[in-house]
Amino acid sequence: MEANEKNDQLEFALNVLNHPELLQDEYVREWLSHAENKKLYEECRLYLEAGLKLEVGDSLDVKSEFEKFNRKMQSPVRAFYRWTAAAAAVVILVASGWWLMNESSSREIGQDVIAGLQHVVVPGKNQAVLVTETGREIVLGTTSGTSVMVEGGVNVVDDSTRGVSYTTSEAVEVHYHTLRVPKGGEYRIVLSDGTEVWLNSESELKFPTVFTGGKREVELRGEGYFSVAHDGHLPFIVVASGVRTKVYGTEFNVKAYAGNQVDVTLVEGKVAVKQAGDGSEYPLAPGENAHFAEGMAPLIEKVNVHKYIAWKEGYFYYENERMEVIVNDLKRWYDFDVVYVGSGVKDLKFELWSGRDSDIDTIMGLLTKTNKVNVRLDGRTLIVSERNK
């Protein structure tokens, strides 16, 4: 392979890493199907994660490097920019080079920072429980390709790596099932029409075993990413905390945890959103987010989509986000409790990007090294306090 071609492949891999939403593109998937390209992508990913592991040491100007990274993330969804990849290469080389050269000292720093943290809190995994209409509970995520007859004419196939899928006979009664994903879990389901749904931690999806009538409707509690099978005559409707999202075939994310506001983020295609008690429908274009707060019309604006769908691609990604929001997501995934010490600690803001497979001490170490907070894990309770200035 010529040097220029190698550089092009490297830039392409780095651009995909910095824009995980591109992994949905058919062209990118085809590129990754080649072993050499996949190897290059994974090597870049490992370097990037290594660089982020303890990149906030004294030898690295984290603020400026994050600002560079943040600017890269602002480029439009689905767009390829060579300068973006080139800038990414600089950040990765600086960060990972620093970490690799200081690996032993980094370990010492990390141990000092997170002194007292116990390794009893681990990242989440693929796990869920399928509840049938009769109340039968089927534990998912422990088998590989196992088929289970759940009700007359309805089969589910469970695969611990690919999720659960439905098959039905031609003549089958409609039953309603609920897929429950606990704290510390995530799961993918393929509905009877071919629609794919990824559920985040502490989420539930209620759905019919087969769609009939003039619509396809499901109910969501928590967070889910939807890739809807196209049907121009049969709309797909997601109901979440009083917000109805109607589509015919598209990809979007819905976040609607109990007690929180609702966000609907469109990745591609077209959707319309509507709030209970409001007769108006609001259309969204790709790259837009509709934010619903109780008693108010939705705030619709262009956003960095990656911020909303990073969880589905295996990352935590936050831009100037409140501590409480970050910790709420972390505690769902790692399944711990939290205690805040100090009236203002919840409102402190941070930038953070890390893999969801990272140890909790690595993530909390990154937050601690900002010199804004102290963190301590007491058993399964995280204690967060504002650092005295």
C-alpha cells in the first residue's frame, strides 16, 4: 500500500472514531468488513482510549486539547472533513504518547487520586428480562442463539451478543410483552416488523408481539435508540412520558427517564413529535433535538447528535454538562448509589469522553483531576464533594 493511501486510510479511521454516528453508514460498514481496515480502526481506538485514560496529568494542557476535540465534534452529521481527521491525529498522538511514556507514573498518580476506591463497581453488560402478558419472566443475555416459545405461535431467539428477535407464525394472536433492562445493563431487540431498538440501562419497552391495524405503537420508559423498518402506510409511534414520536422509517433517540424531561433526537429521516394535551405536531430534521419540559412547547434546535447517541456506540460523551446529569448516567450503567456533599456540587460542569467499558475509577479519576471535586467510593455508594479552593 502506498504511503498516501495509508495516510488516507488512517485519516478515515480517525474520522469515524471521532464521529461514531458514521458507523451507521453502509459505506463505513463495508469498509470495516475488510480485516485490514478493521485492524487499523481498532488500533486507533485503543490508542485514543489509552490517551484519555489519564490525560489530565500535569504534562498535558487538557483544556486546549479538549477544545480542539470539541471543535471537531461540531462538524455536521454524516460529513467527512480531511482536516478533522488530521487534527484528531494530533490529539491522539499527543495524548496517547504522553500516557505511554508515563505509564508507570500515571498508575501512581491514579492510585493517589482514587485512594479508597474499591473495585466492586463494574461496567454494565448485555442483560435484560422479557416479561410476557401472563407474567412469565425470561432472563436474557446468558445464551447464544437459543429459541424459546413464549406464547402460541410466538418464538423469541436470544443471543447474548446480538440481542433478542421475534418470529411469528402467520396466524397468531397479539400479545403484549415488556423488555426490562436493569441498572448495569443494555440490550437490543428486533421487533416482529424488523425494527431494531437498543435500550439503555434502567429502561423498559412495551410492545405487541405482532403489529396489526393501522399503526405500529410501542411504549418506552427510559432511553432507547430506534432504527425503524420503513413502511409508508403504517406509521411507527413511540410513546414516552406523554410525548408521541411518529415515524415511517428512520433512526432517532428518545430519552425519557422518570422525573426527567424528554429529549427526541433525530439522526436521519423525518419524524414528528407531539406532547399530550397539545394539538400541534412538530417536525424534526436530521441533526435536530426536541426538548420537552412540562407545560411548555418543545425547544427544537440543531445539536451535536453525538452527544445524544454516544451511549449506543459504547461511549460517554458530555459537553459542559452538569455533574448531576453525568453521575445519573454513570450510576445507571455501573449500578451504584450517590451522595452529594455541598449545595453546589451538582451544578458543577465538566467535559468528559470515555468508553462505557472503562473502570469506574478511571472515569472518576478524570473528574477528580479537574480539581473541582473529590470522589470516594464507600462500598457501592459514591460520595461526591466540591473541592475546597
